[in-house]
Amino acid sequence: MLRASSIVLLIAGFAASTVFAQSNDDAAVLDATLVRFASGFERSQKVAPKYLVLNETTVVLPQDLGYAAKDLPKQLVDALLTYNSVPQSIGRYSPPFPFRLSSATMLGPVLTVAKPGLVRPHYYNWDLLRAQFPEVVGVLEFASPAYSSDGATALVYSWTGCGPLCASGFVYVLEKSNGTWRVVRTFSPWIA
């Protein structure tokens, strides 16, 4: 008997037959995006990006991709949206320093469960975040990467936040060459 999650993955696989997700490359892809994000953050802010990385993926909506969606391969965009319609665990991922994996348990009341009917599963109490984790710049959430059928291209969405009007979304296009993932394009489709 198939579980509901298996059926959803099967349907998603048929709907986006030229792409796949949940690759063994996920950690390397996420690491490459964090390295790119860190270099830009350190260059502009002159401090290390001490972010908490939530241990579950973010929900991705079409509006999260903003203007970038028209410049991205449609199959990858469709897969990214499909695979990230509900949060998934990335609890075994170990982000590079200075990023730190966090969880709902670790965050406690900092992470507020959304009211019924809202798309996002949770929200952050920014005042509590700063009080409980004064050394942290903010939070970062990833979407599960989407991959081209040949496994040579990946698409990743992430967002960072440090307050109600302190957040940004990022879209990364990565290519794999000689076994190494590198970011080849970066978009910042929204800023709050």
C-alpha cells in the first residue's frame, strides 16, 4: 500500500518528468548557495553571516520567485514549486560555519505556528529571536533543490529574515562541472 507522501512524489514525478528532486547532491548544492550568500553578505555588511538555518524546507509560492521566474527554465521552476508545496525535513544537513542548523524545538516560542488557512506553516517572533540568540543575524530557510533531468543544473530558492521589514528572497541557478556545484546565476526577486 502506498503512503500519501509516496503518491504525491509519484504525481510530482509525472507532472515534471524532465526534472527530479531529493538528490544525493542536495548538501553540496545547499553548501554552494551558502558560500555564495556568505561572500556577498560579508562584502556588503562587513560581518560574518551568523544565520540559523531551519531544519525544514520553506514553502515556495510563484510570487516568491518574482521577476526571476521568467528567466529560469520552466521545468525547473515547476519542479521547485511542486516539490516545495509543503515543508520537508533537512535535519541531517550540516551547514558550513558560521551558519547553524536550528529546529522548532531549539527556537521554541521564537517560531510561531501559523493560523489555520495561511499558506506559510510558521512565522518568527523577531524580538524573541534577538533576545534568545543575540549573536545571530537572522534566520535562513531553503527550498528543496530542483534538478534538470541530466543532473547537471540545479535551482534553489532561499530567504533570509531578521525582522518584519528585514527579509530577502534569493534564487540560485547552479551547474555541476567535474563533480563540483557552483552558482552561475543569482536573483533577488524580493526585499522587505
